[in-house]
Amino acid sequence: VLFRSARALPLRDGAVDGATSGMCYEHLRADDRLRMLQETARVLRPGCSFGVTTLNYNLLFRLWKLKGNAHAKEGEHLFGQNFYYVRQTAKEFRAELERVFTVERVVGIRSFPVRSVAGLLGRIAGERSAERFMTAMTRTGYRADRLLERTPIGRRSEEHTSELQSL
């Protein structure tokens, strides 16, 4: 179902048994994220789950910010005007979600910076090498993610998804 706005769902209270939000939450500004969470909680049946993803503010982006990129954490996307994004740490994400939901868990996914590595590889070894790397990571990149997640750096540099329970 396509909705015009996550801030005003055309559904009655408690009408939904579960909900997900992927690749959307991080493009809403803080006030709209809160309204989206409140609206989702309103339409969820009590005790039902809501899964939501957001961009991570991981080690790579922290280093990028230290290097001088003021928009490593938050800003307007390079695709053009009015395409906002924010990256959050697990702690920030959890705190924001807990304003409305009981958070059951926050887990990391896709820790390995595939596109960044492919871009660097493309500049060093050529675009064909970058393409082969991207193809291999698409097929088996989850193994690299799992290895990275077991390291101290990986535990601090996760993309976050959560499972929430409506109140």
C-alpha cells in the first residue's frame, strides 16, 4: 500500500498487525520521524511489532567527518534539493524509538563499507576491478559483515534495524 505521508496514515486506530519501514526513516527530519513513529504506534494493534531501519553513523563516517566533511552525519543528499538524510548511532536510534515504542532489540546489518571500498578500488585498479568486487560482495558480502561485526570496531559501526513492540 502506498501512502502519501507516514505522518497521517488513512487507517483506524489498532488496525494493523505489524509494520515495517525500510530506507525511509533516515530521510525524515527529527519532527517528522517522531510523528511517523507516533502514527505507526497509533495504527498498530497493541502488542504488535514494527521493524524499522536507519543509516548508521559508523567509524567510516566519523573519520570522514574528522577529515572535514560536515555532512558525514546529517545533511542534504547529493541527489539534489530536499533529499535529507541522517545517520544515527545505535544509542541515538534506540533513544529516539523509545520515545514511542518499547524497543526489543537494535541490531547491526551491512557493516562492511562496500561502496566506499569499491570506489577506492576503482580509482586504484580500474572500474572493472570495482565492478567485480561489487558483484562478489553482493553474492557473499554477508560473510565479511559477520566477521567485521565480531570485532570491537564492527560493534561500533553498524547500520541499525530494530524490532519494536507497540505499547
